[in-house]
Amino acid sequence: MEHTIRATDLARNLGDVLSKVRYRRDSFVVWRSGRPVARIVPIEDGTKGATLGDALSIWCDGAESDPAFADDLDVINASDKPATNPWES
């Protein structure tokens, strides 16, 4: 179901609006200054209906592992040094 909502009402009730989008699959047209400016719609979930068994099957049928990948991770981990001051970035 599609609803209309003013931008100020959206800002005040964002959590409720997102819940309606997620769980009820509602959509909203956001109005600002008397004109529609955006639409909030649920994301189509391509994995809907997939089972854990399906995921395991895809994992097992995947490409061969790369033996050099572990070496690459070792190089990355060796070069990763924690900051001396955690507040500096």
C-alpha cells in the first residue's frame, strides 16, 4: 500500500515508517513544500525463500580456493599496526 507523508512527519516518525516498509511492505511518497520529492519503498529481496541448504549447496559448488590467499592475508596482517593513540586516525 502506498502512503503520502510530509518530510517533517517522516523526520519525527522515521522508525515507525521504516517498520511499515520492512514488515508490511508499505511504500511512502515524501512531500516537501507541497511537492513530492522522494519515494521510500521496500528493497526487493532476491534471497527470499532460500534455505540454509540452498546456501550450503552454493558454497560447496563454488570455485576452487586460491592457495595464495592465505599468504596475502599474512602480508596484510603483518602490515596492520594498531595506532599508538586510539584518538588519532
